[in-house]
Amino acid sequence: MSNKYYNAAVDNTWDNVLNWWSNSAHTVPAGAAPVDGDTAYIDGEMDTPPASATPTLVAIIVGSLDAGPANPVNFSGVVGPSTWENSYQAAGLLSGNAAFHGNTIMVNGASVQIGYDLSFYDTTSVQVGADTSYAVSVDFYDFSFDAGMASTDSTNVTFHDFSSCQNASGNLRPSANITFADQSSSPSPGSSITGQIIVQAEGFSSNTWYSFGDYSYILERSPIQRGINGSAILGML
């Protein structure tokens, strides 16, 4: 189909055709908002998602041209994989796999539709109040971080590289797990997490105390510690 480029030329709404262009320089009017099969490039503030039409797009590229507006971008209802770049902030419902780069943020109130994956790179983050609980998997790479452990209901949450889990307090589904790999770091002191925690990191950069409650266990390099059916483990990692 076609590429369409948004720059909030008139207002901050998806449906206003005057915000959409046929070229990245924003000089040729598109005459229409994206439809099924299009690719959307969003550079500019958007606080009003589609009112009725919810297209399924090939891709949604957010922030490829500029540093990002002060307010989050919300295109709830639009279906398709999204890539977030620069310092853009994601709000509303994401209905597709999403990859965050640069200094992008998934803000308070943002969520993901059931069945998709989320990936965070560079210094991106999930902020307190963001809901990733319906994602199939959530992966943190580089120096990205989860600021509120919003992802604890996800099926698989993995911290890679030097990423970190901060200020955590939440519950895991019985089938869920959190994995700390590479030199990733664990929750803040005093955090209490119920579920399965797996520590694989050779350089696991935490030396504080944590309490893991019902049905939880830690798989350390050595030794293995387990807490079963309500027992607790209190230890130093």
C-alpha cells in the first residue's frame, strides 16, 4: 500500500487528514489517514486516537525525525507492530509487538493488547502505572529498566545486559517467570515478589536483601534455593 507521515500540522488527532502527508518532508498532503496495509510514520504529538476506523498497518514508526513532544503519543485501536525512537512516550493501548529505542518511555496508563511482545533497548523504560500484563514476553536490553515492576503478570520477563528491575512489588502468575541474565540487576531492597524468579547472571549486580513469598523459588548459580507452597526465602544475592 502506501506510506503516510503524521506531523500534527493542524491538531493532535489521528483522524484529521490535514495532519497526514505523502512524503517525509511533509509537503505533499496525503488526503487521508492511514488505511489497512499502510505504514505510518508519526512525528509529533498525538493525544486523540482514531474515533472509529481502526486500521491494521504494516508498521508504525514513531519518532524517526525528531526528539519527541512533551506529551505522550496515543493511537489506541490501531493494529500493527510499532517502533519507538528518540524520546517519544507511548500512551494508550498498543495492539502489536512494540520495540522501544533511544530514551522512549511506556508511561503511566499505557498498556499492551493480549498476545504481543515488548522489547526495550538503550535507556528506555516502563514507568510506574504502565500495564504490560497481557504481553507474551517482555525483554529488557542494554541499560533499559522497569521502574514499577508493571510487567510481573507477563508470562516471561527477562532482563539482559545491564538492564534493571527497580522498585518492584507485585505478583506473578504461577506460569510466569522473571529471569535476570548477564549483568542485569534486581529489585530495590525490601521488595516482595510472589512467583518464579530465575537468576542466571554471572555478574548479577545486587547485594541487597529480598523476600520471595508463596510458590516462589530462586535458581542461583550455586546453590539452588527453593520455597514451596507458601514457604519464604530470605537471602542475599
